[in-house]
Amino acid sequence: PVGGETPAPFARRRLFSPAAMDFVEVPAYWRPDLVPGAAIAGAALIVEHQTTTVVPAAFAAGVDEFMNLVLERRDPQVQGSS
């Protein structure tokens, strides 16, 4: 996803990373704050009332013009957390 404005994370949360085989601290974004064009590099969480989307370290998340979350794989060598 190529980016528009991405809000600052509202918190940081612990998440188990299979790549790191340990818990890592990742940014958490509130989904209603995301606008079309927003881009978030993994590892991250996107939180909303009904669900939480995990964005693994090897992925990036974006918001399309219809407000859908779109996850795309980045470099397959990326591991751990950001």
C-alpha cells in the first residue's frame, strides 16, 4: 500500500511473534482513525470494536478507497518486529 496520512498509534501492545519466538511490543492503531491511503508497516495491530487485525512483520497494511484493509507481503526476509 502506498500511503496517505497515518495517525500515531494509540498504544503499544505485546504480541507473540513466531519469527522471533518471543513476545514483542508493537504499535496499536485504532481502525476508525485510518483514512484511505493510510499505510502501516508490520508488525502492528489494527484494533476496532468487533475484531483486531494482526499485521505480521513481513507485511504492510493499507486502507483502500472503500475503507477496506489491504495486507501486502513485503520483503520475505523481514522477520521480528518493527
